[in-house]
Amino acid sequence: MDWGSIDAAFCCLPHATTQATLASLPAHIKVVDLSADFRLKDPALYEEWYGTPHAAVGLQAEAVYGLTELARGAVAGARLVANPGCYPTASQLPLVPLVEAGLVEASGVIIDAKSGVSGAGRGAKVNLLYTEVRERGRRRERAKEREREREGCGGRRERAHRARARGARARSQHPSPHAPSLSLSLRLSSP
């Protein structure tokens, strides 16, 4: 392929496949990456959350995370833009102007975001079947928790205990598991 005539690329590959692909692109190509591969700057934090070391640490260090609405200058000058996902976008766009205007205290913000099964990828999994998720919610699992389950350390009793401890937090009142929602709890600043 003649890369000389290409100025920019949008990368929409599955998680953990983008790193090698972007590392192989010529340095003059500007990239907007829609995966989660370049959203975290700290390689140790990336490995903690995603369960695998980052394969393109040099690119990870130069990536700019942000939305053009909120970080126009940084995004415009970046070679690699790590585009925020749906939850950060839906949270930041309404909140940042309120915080910047002093109408909301940033320390008082609670974001309770939910997504239907459409946000869980395309894989056919029992825990994503309609009958399993109808009128219920689940928190997203971290890589460490998935690994512990694979190793057998999180047996049925431990999982049941964690589910009871989460209690009402593990339930939602959505009429459909496909209906995303975002509820915000704000602490308003005194005038």
C-alpha cells in the first residue's frame, strides 16, 4: 500500500489488536483510535485493568486522550488520539462546562452509567442472553477478577457473597437491557 498519500486513519479494531497495527503505520499518519488500547498512559495501570502488558508503550506515551470539544488544542496537535468511550463522553460533555462555570463541585459528582448488552461486544455468552440480563444489571469486571475466576479462586460461594454484598447496586429498573441510561448526582456550588 502507498502510505504516502494517506494523512489520517481511524482505527476501529477490537481491543488489544490496535497496538501492533498502529505501531506498524508510518509516523506521518495521524490516527484516531476508537479502541481502549491507548486511553491509559500508565503501562502498569493498563496491564492491571486489561490483564495484558501493552505492546506499543512508545505510542501509548504519546497518545492524547480527549474529545475535541474539551481538548481541542491537544487533539489538533496529536499524532495519535485515544478517543474516549461512550461513558466518559456522555459524562464529560454535560459536566465539564458546569464544573468550569463553578455551578457544580467536581468532588460531588457521582456518575451511575448503565449500558445494555449491546455495549458488551459481539461474543455469544450465556451471561449476556436476554433471559440472564432482563431487569438486572452487572458491573464491568476488571481483568484481575476474570483471571481469578479462570483460575478457580472465585468459587461459587465467593461469587454469591460478592453478589449479596453488592445488593441493590446489582439491580436496575430498565424496561429493556438494550436501553442505555446515564444518571448524574451533583452537588451544586453555593452562589
